[in-house]
Amino acid sequence: MNFRDNFYLSRYDSELKSEVIFGLRIAYAFFIEKKYNTTFLDFCSRALQYGEDIFIFDSVIYYCYESLKLSNNQKLFLYLHIDEFQLIDEWDAQNKTNQLFGNMIRGISKFMIGEYSTFIQPFLSGTATRAITKQKKATGISFQFVDCPLLDIKSMILIMDHFATKFKASTTLLNLEAPIKKGAARKGVAPETKGVAPPTTKHVYKWKLCAPLLQLLIDTGGLPRALERLLDVCFKTLCDNGKEFFEKLNYDYDEIFSIVKGDLQEMYAINRKVYGEKELFMNLLYHCVEGIPVKKNKCLDNKGTTVRDLQTDGHFSLSPYGGQNLFLIEMPFFFVCIYNDILEIIDVELMKAFSVNNNNMYWQEWELFVAHHISFRVNLAIKMGGNELSLRNLHPGAYGTKENLDIVMKLKELNIYKSQFPLNLNLINSDDRWNNGHCVVVNGTSAESSKIFYIMEDVSGVFYLIMGQNQWDYGSKKMTEKNVSDEDEKNFNSVKHSELQGYKVITIIFTTQPYEGSENLPEILIVSKDNFKSYFGPVFSARATFSLTRDINPNFWDINRLKNTIKGIGDDSVIAKRPYISEDHFHNVNPKADKRHKLDFFPFDIQGTEIYAPDHLIEN
């Protein structure tokens, strides 16, 4: 019985006794819902004409048993799932004299501990489990909390495929046929071919080629209720049904993100909780974003509130970390955005800073991603009372020399600005000075040198110019030491004879490739895909990884991106040959493409998921 949908509480219920409110819903679920085409409200308006007493909870349970015509010695085991039970608690808050939740629990408990012909096993699911603790004291009934682990990406893809199958979602033909190798054929002999495969009738779902939708799945963090709201918005709010959604797929996914975020905020009452206890939830967010392992009894405020206490609210999960009863706090990106709206860690909405709609995240967008991530972590540390951090803590997991990583920097609140260095250093739409220590500057797209830079002062009074360089090495599958040194040299030369001269320079290289070379290069920090999770932390790493790997995934590029990235591609046919399900498949149908590049084929490369749509769904 879902108290948000068919069984929602209305103002009409306030005129009924709690035993009747609950009894009516049991009667509808047991006798009516699956057998007759009538709504719950219509059922109530007709049924109550016969009086309320026959719908008292105890009476309805008796009628359920009698309707099955069981023999005298048989017991009825009734499994009762009450979903969205927090809405009952909210309704009680407005109806102080008619407490439905407490009376409901007391009514059920009789059939759990008494000698009745029916045994009821309740299962409650919702987002306000601290309300359960109150009922434990009031009724003497104990509750066993069930740990609900987050879904992994494999599970979410399987769930999406389930609905794609159910709604007969649109598919696209998979091209497995390799082109014929050029060359004269001998008379009467078929021309030689290379890697030829017979024509295929295999299809794949089009939704797997929709990068913004995949991003939203990742943003749910695998929290079942967040995934449920996302699917509800896609299949019910935007469209009349899932089939329409899968056929179109071209939506404003930032707007979908906003709707889901609003729904989750309302479901979990995050605004009310966080506004009331900012210190507590700031501390929770800090441990989450920084990936700091905690014990369940870790106290987060001066009132003694622990991680375990907050876990019962259900909007984050704890994943085991290295034994010793330590856990990482895993919170979906939707909730981090809600927290930022209230706590104002950075002065823009995170959902706008990290837009979903951009299918092709080129470097300008990626630079903004990194800049906002740096600002968010520094500002959060300041709000937690910090005034200095080492580069090791500012850039966790980055490769670098011990001397560089141990440099301790003073912290100043950061904001994001844009400029056109080396043409000039004036900040766009701002009178602030770029070197005041409060600016993370994102450089113009035409700049050959650093795309991000900012000034920091160490505790000894030395000023540093931190220059971030986002780099692909399209010529190989690994980022080499020489590549890194060349980028550092480029940054160093760009500073000469400019307003940036006079600062000590530290270069940070971001790359999608694994790094191969010395991890101790002076004045250089390296963040490769290998250490993304350490660097970006539990919250942002999934977004960072997907954003970067999208740019090495040929299924998500436009033709200009492909030409600029992979040598040997010169015509539009590479787009027409999509989708690509593996590196072998890509090179089989594009034999001229340079094979030195490391490509990504998410989500087709997720083990345990089906690549192909079922054959029976394919229509002419």
C-alpha cells in the first residue's frame, strides 16, 4: 500500500477514526484493487454508505480470513507492505487528536503477538525512520532496520533494460559488417576481405546512446528511491507512458534533474532538517565529500547525534571501508545539490555548475567542472573552521613530490571567473583582481597554456600560481612523462613576460589516460584516471569519470570531435555506423582509424548486462 499514490491521505480521512482509515485501505487492497476498475476514493464514497463500523481494521482482517474459506486449523499469513509511511507521520502532525501511525502499529501488533487465526508481518518503507523509534517506545514493539545497499550501475542498467523491454523501446541496428578491402579481384574469385562479418540483425536500445540519461542514472547514486523518482518523472510526468519517453529521448535533462531534485527534497524534508541543524549536516557533507571514513557511532554535533542516527533518514548509505568498522558516506549527487542550495558552499546551484544537457563535454565544460570542484572543497573546508591545508589534502591522490605535496596553503573563499589570458587578465563581468586569492580563473578556449589558474599563499608568505591543464594524449594509450613535462614547459613559457611572472608555478595535469613515468616530478602534480576516485572523492568521482570518458567514447562524439581525435577518420560514415559496442567492433567497421587510442564504450562494456535488445521486440 503506497501512501503517496493510490492510498494517499486526504482531508476526508480527518473525519474518520484511525481504525477505519486503515481498515478501508486494507479492504481496498485485499478485495478491490486487482479485481475491479475503480479508484480508492470511489470505493470509499460507495462503501461508507453502509456505515463505518464494518471497516474497522480488526473487522476487515476477519473478513479477509473468512473470504479464503480456510479450515479451522489453518492460519493466514498476511504480509503487509506499507510504502511512503513518512506521509502518515506528516498527516499525524496536522491531526494531533487522531494519531493514525501509532494506532495503526498498535492494531497490527495484536496480530503479531496474540492468538489469532491471522498473523500479520508488516514491512514499512519510507524516508522518516526516526518516527519508528517513537512508536517503539509507545507500543513496546521492536523494529528491525533493514540495510538497503545502493544499486550498482549494472543493476540500474538492467532495470532500465527491463522497462525498455516492457515499453518496446526504440532500437537501432548494429553494424557488424566490415568494409571490403580495396584491391583488384581475380576473375571468378571474390575479392579478398579483411575482418568481414556477415550482415547482422542485432539491435541495441537507443537509450544507451543518450549520455544525459546515463548521467542522471549515475546521479541517483544507486539509491532506489532516487531512481524510482527519476523513472516516475521520465515515464509519467514528461509523458503519458514509458513508450513515448523511449521513442523521443530528446528532453531537457537539466529540467528533469531539477524536478527529481525537488521531489526528493520534499520526500526527505531536507530543507527543514538542514536549515534547523546546519552545523550537523555541514559536518555530514564534509565527511562525505572528502571521503573521510567514519564509524557508525561518530558524533557529528554537540548534541550527540551520530552517523547511525542520520542514516535512518535514508538519503545516504554507508559502504564498508578497510575493516575496523569504518565506513564511507555515500550520498547521491541530487542530495549534495540540495545541501549546497541551503548551506551556500559555492554561490551557484551545483546542478547549473555541472550541467547534464551538454552531450559533448569539451574542455571548456570540463575546466568549469574542475574549477567548481576545487572551489567547493576549499569553501567547505573554510565553513568547517579550517584556515589552511596542504597540497596533499587539497589534491588528494595526485602524484607529486613529497616537498610539493607537503606545502601548506592558507585558505580563502573561492569563486569562479573567466578571462582571455594571454590577451589580457581582466576578469569577464567582474571588477575583482585575478590575484586577490579569491579567484579560480577559467581561461578562454583558444588558450594554448593552462586552462585554469589561481593564486594561493603558503604559510611562509610565498605566493604560488597553480595552473591546471586538462590533457588528452591522443597519440597513445598512456600519458607519458615526456607529455607531462611538455605541458609544464608550455605553462612556464606562457608565464614569461606576462602579469603572471614572479609567482612560483605549480602545474596540475588532468588526463583520461593511465600515467606512465615518474610520480615525483618537481612542481608538477598529476591526476590521471587511475586516481580520479581519490582526487574527486565519492561524490564527484562518478561524474568526473563519466564526463571524461564520454570524450573517449565514440558513441557520444560529433563528427568534428572524431576527426580531431582519431586519425584516419574523414567522413560522416563513422556516425552512421554507430553504435559501437567494443574496441574490436569499432576498428572492424572503421579499419583506417588509428589503433593507438584508448577508447571507452560505456554502457555496453558493463559486465552482466545485455548488449542486444530481444529479437522479438524488433519491428520493421
